[in-house]
Amino acid sequence: MQKGAPFDKLHAGLYRRAMIILGIESSCDETAAALVTGDRQVLAHRLLGQEAAHAPFGGVVPEIAARAHVEALEPLIVAALADAKLTLADVDAIAATAGPGLIGGVMVGLVTGKALAHAAGKPLIAVNHLEGHALSPRLSDPDLEFPYLLLLVSGGHCQLLLVEGVGAYRRLATTIDDAAGEAFDKTAKLLGLGFPGGPAVERAAALGDPKAVPLPRPLKGSAEPHFSFAGLKSAVARVVGQYSPEDLAASFQAAVVDCLIDRTTKAVRTSHGATALVVAGGVAANSAVRTALQGLASAHGLRFVAPPLWLCTDNAAMIGWAGAERFAAGLTDPLDVAARPRWPLDPNAEAVRGAGVKA
């Protein structure tokens, strides 16, 4: 990882070395632990996915996910500490995802973080999983400064946010129904491409014709700023069997990209002062999405920043980094902090029509 200005310089010598944060992630179907420093070093990262357990069901089963987190988390933490040649005594704080996500999994990680913080006498940092994604580009890019325009696009969320600082987010747009990643997963299931859906659709799309299937672009050109992907998913369902899976995948992916670019262009035009256009979240690993956003940023004279692919999907390094950013700002949490299945980054954002609970 690239190194940036150490936090001990930023805080007038409060730390003789860069702080070390233990990050814990268990919000969905990846169990992960990482050791991250305040000067952007990932000392260790261990992750265990659950694809094989959920593949027979075509999606994540919450109860299976929670049990898997219970079995995997302690060994992963032990292994990460060993990889970094550290003990809990060397850690400055413990950061654990406290939401949003599948509540069973979130509770496993948060309770583990609480227990470790209590036993080792370390501060606890309850991290919003979305803030982990939102700040992850700053882990890999030390030159990324606030404020920046963020497209946060994942399995459960599709939002445009102005990231003004740690804990300071202004939501500009959200999905009124399905998120883009959710539509990828459901389309993969419809086409029999396997699980996880996003990478499966991208692989099939590389073999297909993106113009073969006439599919809608929901809300493209609309005066409202938000996203919608439920209609696109339904349109795919209506023509399954009429086209090859590869052509359907390519046409679906092209429609998603068109929608993302249209809505993001609208946000770029109103986000004066943004230092960069940034993408984060699982769908940010999609090469077609990244390429289109790079072109959009270039057309508007903005830097384009995207984390490396491994930081786009759920991981503990981003939770550790968000913990480092919050800890440097003096933000810690009591041991009775609650797990939250829903946790908007901008609690003051106006409610939207449709499934705005995801906002």
C-alpha cells in the first residue's frame, strides 16, 4: 500500500508511531480481520468468503452467514495478528462494523470487537460499513482530499454522496428500489450464471453483444436525481430464453452503466468544489463501470479515484482504515453501542419515494 502523511505528524506528536487499528468485518457473507496503520499500511488482512455455502440458494442466506461468521472470525483475527507479528497489546483501537447489514452477522463482529476491546482495555470504534466503503479510496490514495463526489455502488446500496469529511456526508441521490449490485445478482440468477452474480454477469457480458437486447434505462434523463433498477431487472426476466445469456448479460450491463453515468453526470454538474469523482463498493470492481466513470471524470476535468479491486468488495482493511480516520478525529464508542441493520450515512437526507429505507 502507498504511504501517506503519518497521523502522528497530524496530531503534534501524540503518537510516537503510526496508530494500529484492528478491523473486523462481518456484515454480509465475508468474514475478515485486518491490521491497518494510520499511515496507510495494511499490515495483515485475512478474509474468508462463503460463496460455496450460499451458491445452492442463489443468494446469501442470513442464518447460514451468521453461523459461518461465528466459526471463522476468531481464527481469522488470530491469524491476522500472527501475520503482522503483533498482539492485542500492540493495537491502539478495535474497529468493528456495527451496521448496516445482515443483523446476525453484524452482531457477531460487533460483539467480538466489544469483547476484545474490554479484555484488552482498548477503545472501540463502531464503524458504519458504508463509511468503510466511502473512505476506502483514501487508504489507497493519500492525495485524495475532502470534499469529493462519491458513487457508492454495491449489492445493497446505490448512492451519490458529497463526502465532506469523516462522519460528514451529504446524500445527493439514492435508489428508489433495487441497488445496482442487487440487480446484477438477480440477473445472474435469472440467466443461470451462478453466484456471486456481479462477476458472473461481467464474465458473460465480455462474450456478448451489448446492443443485442433492447432494455430500458430507468430514470435516464429524469429531473429527479435518483436511481432505479427494478424495472431493468424485470425487463431482463421477460426476455430470458429469447436471447443468449451472453447477449442478455452484455445488454444488461450496458444499461446499468448508462444509468449510472446519466445520474452521476447530473450530480457532477451540481457538485461545485469537489476535488475528485470517486467510486467505491462492490460494483466498483466492474471494469465497464470504472471505464465509463473515468471517461465522465475526464470530460469534466475531475480526477477519477477508484480503490484497487480487492478494496472494492467487502473487506476488513476498509473498516480498519475508517476506524483509523475516526480515531484520529477523537471518535470512539461505548461498549453498549448497538448493532444496526439500517444506518444511513446522511440521516438528514430527505426521504425518497419507493424503497428509500436503503438510503
